[in-house]
Amino acid sequence: MKDTPRNLAVQILNRVDGGGFAQPLLDAVLSRVTLPTAQDRGLLTQLVYGTLRLRNRLDWIIREVYTGDFKSMEPGIRNILRVALYQVMFADRVPTYAATDEAVKITKKLYPGRSNLVNAILRNAARRMDSIKYPLLDKDPLSHISVVHSHPLWLVRMWAKELGLEETRALCESNNEIPPLAIRANRLKTTRSDLIARLKESGCGATPSRYSPDGIVLSDLPVSVREMPLYKEGQMQIQDEASQMISLLVDPKPGEAVLDVCSGVGIKTTHLAQLMRNSGRIVAMDISRKKIVPSQDLARRLGATIIEPIAYDATQDPPANLRERFDRILVDVPCSGLGTLRRNPEIRWNTTPEDMKKNPPLQKALLNRSVDYLKKGGVVVYSTCTISSAENEAVIRGFLADNPGFECVLPATVPAEMLSGTGMFRTFPHRHGADGFFGAALKRKGD
């Protein structure tokens, strides 16, 4: 059987069910497999992300028309059914018989002996599609949101408790939208206005982002961002607008010493260098030695020469030469990533309530240890890309209880509409059109 967007989508979704992430799996397939047209490549992307985003709704339909035990069905069969139903309902509106025929062919290839089951379920779904009932919003609002807007019920319950029902519905609805493609203009090599002009000359749609002074939203790309000469020249970096705002929250100044804890491959690190006009010192710390080379490559492409990457466990005592040496510290901790569900829809299915209990102890340890690196008068910024009070406000409350000499400070570098009543930074997809990020700036009292 030749490679088609449908069977490739099923294979990717099977690997996502095994704990993989959609984007690298999709990139690997697109680099390995030659699909005949750009339309086919686009369809593959749409099928993978669309099926992941609307999985709960698709599963509801399958359960309604299947007389057997849905939970005992092979995961691969479920993905064949999901892709076929998504294609009929939301993608290119192919006739049901065509989607069913393709699904049967895929099943015969991947799961011999199960094609009759797939055929029967899809034909039954076609007959009953208009009569399928979903949970009613006024009778069972949590189940309605969970099914219609396709999020796990435990997550809907958590957000409803923290944000309220209407906010939760709007958030879940927004999480199923295709996110904007945002980049950061690299002011070490260009200006935002000049970059926008050059992007337009190259055939892209390019508009200033709403909040970040460095942000640009792209559309109608003739080629992928990474293939653009402007990208290869280091004039821009892919980065969501909310992520860009974290560096503005840190607000580093030229000549200062800055520590980026959990720096990863350095996307925020290079933004800090940009804000510092490449003057001063940045130590980029990460526990993984494997990230040093890609972080150096990124810094080299963007022209950020003040970054010193080191591999170190930031929960341990600081090295003597780094203790109390930094004016500003960014503690961008590992988190559940629930603020990035538009871009990473698989997170909602691969995360459990038990998983949510694992991050706060590490997050608290990293934040508490970070103050040992801080100069007198310095500021620590704690940040996540999640929408979870246990990983956000609760961590800050715990830190302030353990460190009564510290307080949250109100940053002047971010818009007031992104700050809560207690001065903490928060963004939401449905409010700000950006990923869901959290940040808190912490400073010793009296400094």
C-alpha cells in the first residue's frame, strides 16, 4: 500500500499514543516520505492535529455507534476510525463512502482481519450522524465541554474550579483552534519594522504582534520558516508571543549578569541577550549536557555572544563561583505544558491527574535554590507554560512562605491586562491569542 496522508496519519497517531509528540514525529515523516503535492502534506498535518484536538468528540461518536467495548478496542483501530471520521466531518469533506473505503484498505494492511469491524462502525456512524446526541450544556456542563470541545473530563473539572465554567468553555474552545505562527525579530541584527518589510517582499503575510515589541505574526508562507534566508541569517526566531513576554518580565539591562535556569536550547536565553544588546553576561544552565551544542548553534545563528552554557543540576548547591553573582535570574521550570495545547494537543491525552502531582516538588526546589545565585537587589522570575494553579500560584505561595524576606513585584514591562490582582503574569489563548504562560517576579524586601 502506497503512503497516503491517511495511513501516515494513523501511524503517527499510533506513536503518539505510545507517548510520542506529534510535531517531531510529523517532521520526521515529512522529511522521510515524499508526498506528491503540497496539498497532501497539508492534509497530513491537518489530519494529525485535527484528530488529536477533537479526539474526545470523535470517540463519543464511535462509542455511540459501536456495540462492543470501546476501551478494549486496539488503539490502532481507534485511530483509523478517528482519522476517517475527522476527515468526513471536519477536513476536506470527502464522501463517507470514500473515507470508509480508505479506512478499510488501511485496516487490511495494518490489522488483517479487522476490516469488517471498521467498515461496520463507519457505515453505522454515517447512518446515525445527524441523530447522535451530546451532553447538554445546561444539564451537564462539564461533560458537554469535555465532549464537544474535546478535553479530558478531569482537566475540565480542574479548570472549572480554578477559572469558572465560562472561562473554561472559552479556553477549551480556543485550544482547538490553529494557533498563529509567531516569530521574534532579532534586534541584534534587524528591527521589527525592517523585518516585516522584508518578509512582505518575500511573499509572506507579516503583522506586528499584539503585545511583544519584538513579535511578528506570519501567514501565507511560500516556504517553511526554517527554509527562509531571513531565518538562516538569524534575523528571526520562532517563538510564541507569550513566551517572548517572559523575557520582558525579566527585564534584563545591558551590562548585567543574568542566570537562565533550565535554559533548554536557549530560545528565551537568546531573547535575554537581545534585550541586553549583547552586553553583559548570561549563564545558561541546564541539567542536560545534550542541549549545550544546539544552544550554542542557536546563539551563533542569532549573533548572541554573551551566553555561557553549562550543564548543571540547579537543585544542588550552587558552584562557589556562581553564588550571589547575578542581577536577574529566570527560573523557567519544567511543567505540564497545559498552556500549549493548541500547539501540542497530545499533552491533554498523555497527561493524567497523577502526573500533575509530580512537577510542583521539583518546581519548588528549583525556585528555592535559585535565590542562592542572586545578588542583593536582584530579581528572580519564575515562569511556566501551564494553566494550573498547583504549578503556578501555589508554588509562589509556597516560596513566599519559605522565604518571607521576598515579595512579588509589579513589573512595568508587561501590560496590566496580563497581570492578576496579586501582580502575577498570566496569559490565556482565549484572552490574549497566545499560549498560556505564567510568571512571577520576586525580590527581597527592602532591596
